[in-house]
Amino acid sequence: MFGTSKNLQREIDDLRDQVRILSAENENLKGNVDWLMEVLNQNILGYVIAQGTPPRILYANKGISLISGYSIMEILNAESHVLENLIHPEDRKMFLERYFARLKGDTVPLMYEMRLISRDGTIKWLQIMADNISFKGQPSVLASFVDITVRKAVEDALRQSEEQHRLLFHQSPVGIFYYDRDFIITHCNDRFVEMLKSTREKLTNFDLKSIVDRRIERCIQAPLSGEEGLYEGPYISTTSGATIIMSMKTETRYDEQGEIAGGAGIIEDITARKAAEDALIESEKRFRELMEKSPLAMVVFDNNGDIIFRNRRVIDLFGYTEDEIPTIEICWQKVFPDEEQRETVKRGVAVALEKAVKDGKEVKPHEWKVTCKNGYVRDVEFRILPVGIYRFVIMNDVTRQRKTEDEILKAKKIESVGILAGGIAHDFNNILTAIVGNISLAKHNVDGNDRAMEILTMAERASFRAKDLTQQLLTFSRGGAPVKKATSIEGLLRDTVSFVLSGSNIKSEFVIDADLRNADIDEGQISQVIHNLVLNARQSMLNEGIVRIEAENFYNDGDTIPLIKGNYLRIAIKDQGMGINEHILPNIFDPFFTTREKGSGLGLSVTYSIVKRHGGYIDVESQAGKETVFTVYLPATSSMAEMTVSEERNTNNGGGRILVMDDDAMVLDVCRKMLRHLSYRVSTAVSGDEAIEKYRSALESGEPFDCVIMDLTIPGGMGGEKAIQKLKELDPRVRAIVSSGYSNDPVMSKYLDYGFLGVATKPFRLEDLESVISRVLGMTVNS
């Protein structure tokens, strides 16, 4: 029943196509046909179910209401004589006879036409398809009504315009052909002949059963079974051998009695369209390839929130598979587990989308912290762009960029402090040298006065504590560059941790790789780093708990930490303390920042500076009330750890000439006093140039200096590093000692490489000065 109704609809579609062809080609009928097509487009099938004698309507749909002009309720409530009056008087008898015959089970035509008088008196032609059904347990008739008034008008117009129809038929932009029940082509238009590259003589009366290309066979046969046929693809013409890519649609043709008379086909050359579709497919393929190769994570979702596409970088970024985040809502829940943050993000996205749609362009990117499947928190920049019904979300992982920016900011802070610290440390060490030197001299002049000796010793000890502070300041300055060598880190870790935790109730726990690589470090500076971090842990744990120290080999892929790719040592120090508040966490490495009443605020900033100068990286994870983890990354080396070898030293009991070069008058004064106390004759100079001139004069006079003590740094003048080169030009056998408060300067650590034979680190005592001079004067110097 319903299949037959579909056939009616197909015939209507066929008529609609004919009208469209007429409207495109016939200027004289264009206005009328446009009107007819508009009416056809508004047609809706009407359905009723009738039952009983006389007939009563038990069901009516909106379609019959629109056709008749009566409301559904009016139709349902109408008496039988009222219903009969709706039928045109000339058709009323036929309608009732067929209705009663159908109820009896007699054979009645399935489809026929009749006229209906609508509410406004308009006479409408209807095509009826009726069949027996059982409704509510009673024999009934289901009838469908199609308003064919327009079709009737069209048929009249077509009958009156046979010549015009013939012209339109042959001038159609699509190929049209008709065939009968025996599959013989009865008519075809010029476009059909042209598309198949054949002739009318060959195609007229052509038997479609003889086609060679059987791909269209099913499409040709379908109309004779009352079905619609469809085919799209290549076809090889039997009559010409030509190949075309076509779209074919076939429909059933009926005769005046409603019987199948044959089929009608329309073919369209879709070669250009297929080429465009193939180009579109190729374009989409390239687009997907481009999306997949993009370094950025990309997600496309529709208005329903369903994810249409995501590239591989999304999985790499978040760690979730496609099955784990099928929709954008689930994606939000996964990567923003905190509900408050998630709602904030969703509001931000909604506002951004609204603005993007309104402005028709991409809006300013937003940056949020996302949580990956492995729990790692990343900084991700989101760009949102609407494209039609789709939403593009482009995500850029800026975690490393932000860390690098933070590192640059910290470095600038450290650098600014370093400029100040270098000058302060230089001057402070000179002051301490004068203080320590004079205390040393005083201790040698208080014979028998134990109380005075005790006081002087305490003052000396305090001075060296002040020296430790200057060493921390020097870490910020350029003079604090590390002197690196291959070092085994395990022993350094254990010794430093043991020293810091001694005297406390805090225990240590070590987890160290058995094959831990050596590190390329300045042992003294890295010892200070470990010292500061373990001390920080001790102070936060209130003298109880466990400090866990982990050391392992680590390969940086370039994404995890903002350092170049390569092998590193990863050292983690975990405490069980009170944690660090989130709002102060970004400031803990700032110079002089401290939360402790007696803290200097230098420990962590010094630690940061040392690690940075080693080409490493330090990170911290903490929350208030939870453990704190400091993680240090240091460059690994495949070199073996260097062994320390002690030297054989000679001694000297004093006597001889010594030249002292320093820009500080207090240092020169105390050195003069200490050297004279040691029975040396002393000359002084305030710059490298003066020292060179005095050394030359002494050589020429035949009374050369036995030793030269030179300050490494002379602000605004020649320091010891350059002066020693000049002196060696004058006297290759010169014995020189470098003196400076910059104990970490490479010249101080590897003085022999720079031409010096000894080093005196400021501040120094009388005993220190005596020892280094005695050793240098006792050395054999080759020219």
C-alpha cells in the first residue's frame, strides 16, 4: 500500500522535473510554470480512514485538511451526507460504488481520479489510492489523496503545446529517454544522443536488454517493478563505445488506466562534478594530513559537542585515547578535573565562541592549565575558531615556553643582584682581609693574656662566618662561575646530607641508581646546593621525619624540562614538612625572599644561581600542608671522576723581597704589617701598571723581588690576570701569588694554568699568608 503511494510521489517528482525543464527553456510559459511549480511544492498527501455504511471518517490528517479547507475535527464530526456533498456530483456515484465494493472485498481499481469541492467552492482534482484495512477490528478503507489539480492544468497546457514540449524536450540540459514494457526505447532527446556520442537512428527502438555494460541493468529494470532506479558511475555506450561518468535516475510510467506502461530515465553527465568531488576528497585528505603533521593539537567538534576530528598531537598532549574522550564535554571533565576551574574555562570558551561568531574571526587566545592523564599539569594556549557548524580548537603546549620565560625572569633578578653582590663582596672581602689580618697580628702580640687571645679568636671566627656570607653573594656575581670537573655525585650526596642532618632526629633515605652517571660539576658549589635544599627540608620538618633523596639517570627529550636534549642526572629531595603556599611558590627563588624570621633569603636564590650556571634546571612541587619536592637536573658526563692528588711542598722560613699589588689601602697596610712580621721586605703597588714598573726597576737594579702577591681584580685598572702575563714577559721565572675574594673564579681554582704558583683567598690570616709564600718560594721554577 505505502509502496504504491511512493510511486505516486515519484510520478509527481517526474512531473516536477518536466515542469522544471519547461521553466528553464520556455520563456513564454515561464511565469505560469513557476506558479505551478510553487503550488506543486506545497502539496501534502492527505490520508483518511473510512468505515461503515454510510461511510464515516475515523481518521484524517493535516494533508486532507489543507486540500479540502475543512479542519480535521470538522471532517471527523461530519455526517455522511455532508461528506458526500464534498465530492463533485459527477464523481459521487463512482466514489460510493467503489467504496462499498471495496468493503465487500470486490476487485476495485487501486487508483483513480475524482473531483472534490473545497470549502471555498474551488473544484480540485484528486488522485486517490485506496485499499482495504482492518481498523479497530472492523473492515475499513484507507485512502490517500493527492491534489493533482496543478498536474491536470499542466497536462492541459502540455497537450496544447505539443510543439513547444518537443522543443523543450530536445533542448533539455539532461538526457531524457522513454522505454516501454519490452525495454524498447520509444523516445529520447537530443542531449541523450549527444551524451552517448551516438545517433538517433541507433538509439530509437534500441533494445535495452542488449546493453553490453550491465552495470545499469538494475536501474533500467526497477521501474517495471514499480520502483525507482538509481545509478551513478561510469558507463560504456553499446552503440558508440564511448565512456562517460553519469548519474541515471529511472521512474515508472503509467498509462491512463494506472497500469505500468514502461519507464522514463534521466541521465546527467557528472564527469565535471566527479572531478570536483575527487578534488574535494583529495583536499580533505591533504587537510587531514596537514592536521596530523601539525605540531599543534587540534580538535574539531560540532554543535552537539561530538568530536568530528582530532589529530595525533591531542593524544600526545593529554595522554587520552579517542575512546576515552569521545565528546568535548568529557574532554573538559578529563583535562579540567577541578569543577570550579572547569566552569570558568567553559564560560571563557562560550564567550570566545560568541564573539568569534559575531565578529566572524578568531578571537584572542586563552591560556589555561590542563591536567594530563599521567597527572602532569601543562600550560596550554587555546585558540577557538568557528567554521560553519563546526568549532575548531587549536591547542599549543606553552609549558616549556612559560618555564623558559620564568627562567629568564629569575635570571634577570639574579643578574641585577649579581651586579650589586659582586661589588659588595669585593669590598667586603677587602675589609675582612684587613680585620682578619690585624686580628692575626694581634694574636701574636698578646703573650700570656689568655682572655685577650680568647676574644681575638672569637672575633676571627666571626670574621670567617662573615666570609661565608660573601661567598653566597659571590654566587650571584660573574666571579661565581663554576670550575667544573667530572664528579661522582653519590658520595657528595651522602656526605652533605649526613652533615646537614647531624644532631637532628630527621632520618635520610637514599634511592640511587646503581649505574648513576658522573656529573660535570663544581663539587664545592653543588655541595652548597645540596646543603641548602636539605637544610630547607630540615627546617620545614620540625626536627622529625624522613628526607628522601633520589638520584637517577634522566634523558631530556626537550619537552619535559626547558633544557637542550641530552643526558642529565635527576636529583630529587623530598621532605615531610609543612609545604609551601601556592601563592608564594613562584617567589621562593627570588633573592632575599624568605618566610623565616631569621632567614637571609639567599639560600634558595644561591641554589638557583648555581644550578643555572651549571647548565641545569631546578623545579619545585609543593602545596600547603603537604610534602615539598625540589628536583635538580644536572648535565651528565661519560668522563671518569677526577682524583685529587696532594703536592709535595717545600718550606721557607722568611727573608726576601715581596711586592704586593692591591687597590685597597687597608689590604696593603695589613699585608705590609704581616709580611714584615714574617721578616720580609715589602713594596706595594695600587695597580697592575705600577706593579710591572716596580718589578722592572727591581730587575734592572739587581735586586729582584722574590715573590709578587697580586689582587685578581682592580676596578678600572689592570688586575692580576693581565699583569702576570706582562711580568712573565719581563721575567719568565717570576713567582706570583694571586689573591682575591672571588674564590670560585677559574683563575683562583686553576691558578697554575694562568701563570701563578700560589693562591691566597681573602680574607686570609697571618698563618695562611706565611704558608702560601713559604710553599711558593720553595718551589723550583723553570724558565
